[in-house]
Amino acid sequence: GLSMARDMLQNSNAKKKIIVLMSDGEPNDGKVGDELISYADEIKEDGIYIYTLGFFENMGGYRSSAQALMEGIASSGCHYEVADANDLVFFFGDIADQLNGQKYIYVRIACPVDVTVSHDGEMLNSSEENLCVRTDFGTLTFEENEDRSDDRTKILRLKEGASYDIRIQGTDSGEMDYTIGFMDENGEYSDIREFYNIVITQDTVIDTVAKNARSTELKVDQN
């Protein structure tokens, strides 16, 4: 599929070239694993953006490896997971917005935490009791963790142009990795800022702001 799409785009004069790969993350022909990711990297080096849509609902214990492969194939911040038809509608809406010049801020939070994002009277919320995954300003999606069913990675995509208050509350003990990425004029997440191994307990509260600024700060209260 990637090879065929690449051949088609080589004859295209489009200003922006995009491949959307939809898969369960289990190759059944051609390249696999790291070799497949390296091939995708070659495509991206040609200036082609790769979005991946993962259909993992029936993957069982193989889900994490399939996720890792699809994330490796995708351009930075361009992997989405699809649970139902509504997800497809919003995904292609995001693509259309980006083609029309809308930039997004990408946030990835890997740890046993709950996350809320507040803006203009709306709120994204990852907790089960107050779950909200779509607002006018952005979306919240989840990726399963191979080791812990209650430790899903949270993925935020927030429309650039506003300042978003992000609050992170620990739900268990662990370490948090926090990534925030900003798009350049070509729609690529070229400015990636990463924080690693932040100790988390049930008493930990972290406040930060997602906005296009020269620096990013996390304010961590361990008690």
C-alpha cells in the first residue's frame, strides 16, 4: 500500500503530498518491522506526509506491537486510532483543517494520570466519571499500554492560536513522559519538546499551559 501510494505521488504536482495508511498494524505482505519503518522514513524524506489510522479494537494481546509499528510509520504526531465511524469523520475533518492552514499542538502523556484541558468554557477530560474526548478546540484519544490496562497514553490535539490550561492528576505510582509538539508552516511537528521520568504518585498534581511560546514549563506538586 505504501509503495503504490508513493508511486502515485511521484507523478503528482500537488504542493502537499499525503498518504493515509489504514491498517490493523499486522503486515501480511512485503516489508515488516524495522525494515518497514525505514521504508516509511524514506518516503517522508521525499517530503510526503504519512498519516496512519490504526484499527486495533480486535487485536487482543498484539495491540501494543501493532500500535508501535503504525506510530513508527507515521509522520510525527500523525498517528490516530479508530474505534468507530465517528472517529473517521473527525480524523478527515482534522486533515481538511490542516490543508486549509489550521495548525495543531500535539501533546502526548504516558503515565497513570488523569488529564483535563480547559479553554473557553469547554473541557477535555480523561477520567471515566467525567470523560470528554471532543470539543470545538481539540480532541483527546488513548493508546493502550502493553503492561497495564489502566495506564493508557493520552494524546491531545489542540488547535493552535489559544492558550490551554492543562492539569494532570496522578492516579497511581509511576513515571511520566510528557511530549509537546508544534507545527511549522508546512504542517509538520518540527518543534518537539520532551520531559522524561517525572515521578508520579496519587498525590501528584502537574499544571502546564499548551501554547506556542519560546519555552514550556511543567509545574509539579508532589504533595
